[in-house]
Amino acid sequence: MIERLCVIGVGLIGGSLARAVREAGFCHEVVGAGRNPENLQTAVDLGVIDRYETDLGKAVAGADMVLVSVPLGAMATVFNSISGHLAEHAVLTDAGSAKGGVIDAARQAFGRVPAHFVPGHPIAGTEQSGVGASFVSLYRGRRVILTPLPETDRHALGRVRDMWTATGAEVIEMDPVHHDAVLAATSHLPHVLAFALVESLTRLSEDGEVIEFAAGGFRDFTRIAACDPVMWRDICLANGDAIQLMIEHFVADLQELTAAIENRDGQQLLDIFMSAKAARDRYVEK
């Protein structure tokens, strides 16, 4: 049971967590924190949080659980702001999509990786952002990856696991480096491709004619290009090495497909498409 949860960054991710633990009866009080008082007041009006603070040091005071859910580029600033203000046994966790940079930021801010810091990443979201887009069932049936370090306190790890389990999520553990490699392939690369395709077609037809005639396939493929550009800029910077490797791998496969089209090799095209369809069908069934 969480006595006081402090959510720094009350948007889709942080707001949905607050909604979920409140509905589950797993938290007595939720304090929101951030730079925008209007957004925080909206969170109060929506019943997502009980109160808010714009001073992060004051916000975390007395909290026994703190979630940092801000863009990766802001993690260091947040950690520096709360250093020295956390309660002795407060558990600190985050929702960042690339763990290496978050862990480095925590180490620099606190002088070491705190034993009560549990890096985490909920594999859930939509193309919408802001507390108004948050909803109570976002994490039900979804995975949350925790990436504890050797110095991570096991009790703190258990508390974060219990919090996410209360939202209906499936919680798993993973090495931070492996997490960043896996997410570069399954999440970061698809988002980069979606942004790149929209930008490429926009440049192809400055008057917008090409996109004007786009059908459902374009809409489905590029839905995630509606996500927060700042967040995805930060992810690309934070996990650049792993993303670059995945782009290079994808370019090699794309060149193979290009050669098959150039050579009018129908059988190779069919083999590639059938293999891809079978893999996609297995994923959906699972």
C-alpha cells in the first residue's frame, strides 16, 4: 500500500498510473508535480491527483513512492531538483523508454545509483499526450519492464512491482542494456520510421497532394507519428547507438527488398511478404 505517491510529470503515463492505483485502492494520496500549474490544476479537476506542487523538492517531501515520468532530456534536471529532499526510505522509480541514460542521470545527481531507485518502463501508451488523455485501464494486460541494478534494494523492487501489478500490468525484469536493445527494435525503430515516412512524403509533394490521397494503410502505419516529437527526439538521443544499429539492419533488409522489386523477382517478394504476415499473425494471436 502506498501512503503518498508523488508523480512528477502528470501526463498520459503518470496520470494513468495515478488513476489506476487510486481505483485499485492501492494509494491514499497522490501529489502531482511539474512546471505547468494549469496542467496540474486540470489533473486536480479530473480527480487524477489530490494536490500539486511546482517545487519538486516540496513535492517529494514525505512521499513513500515517487514516479518520474518526464521526457528523457529532463530526467537529469528532475533528479538534481529532488536530490536531498526524498524521505529516507522513499522508493524512486521512473517511466523512461531508454534506461541507460536515466541510470547515468541518477548516478550523477545523487553521486551514486540510490539503493531505493528502481528503473522501470511501462510498455503502454497512445499517440495522445497530456493528463486529459490518461485513463484508468491503460496498463491492464500490458507489460511493465523493471531494470534493477545489482545495488537495487530488493524491498524497493518489490514495492514498485506491487504498484504496477495493482494497475493490472504484467511485470517482468530485464537487464538495462538488453532492455535498450530490445526497445530500439520493437518501439524506437517503428516510431522513427513513422516520422520518417510522413516527412519523406511531405517533401515529395510540398502542396500536400500525395498525403491528401493517402488511404487507411498510410493512416495505420503512421499513427504513431502523432506522438510527442520532443519525447521522441530525447529517446533518439538517449538510445542513439542501439537505434542506429537497428536502422542499419533495417536498411540492409530494405535494400534486399529493393533488389527483389528491381529484378521483378516475384517469388522472393512473395517469400518475404508471407514470412512477414506469418510473424505478424503470430504476434496478434499471442
